[in-house]
Amino acid sequence: MSPRTGRPPKEITKSVNLGVRLTPETADKLKMCAEKLQISRTEVIEKGIDLVEKSLKK
């Protein structure tokens, strides 16, 4: 039997935990985006950060 069970480790681990305070309206927008894209809220936030970074490099 394998000594390690469960999910295999990812190449890039997420070790930073960030708490965010949102208005109910913004939280609803985040939830709606995640559901429509069928991704996690974290992934929606990461995509948003990537878009902002991309616009700053122009």
C-alpha cells in the first residue's frame, strides 16, 4: 500500500493566504463570474489580477 494517499501535490503550491473584505454586491459578482466560467472564486480573482497586470504593461 502507498504511504501517501490523497491528492497529488501541484507543481506550484499556493502558500499565501489572503483575506479580502467585499461588499455584498461585489461578492455576488464574484460568485456569478465563478459559476458562469465554472471555475473557483480564487481563479476568477487570479484572472482579474492577470488582466490588470497586462493592462499596466501596455
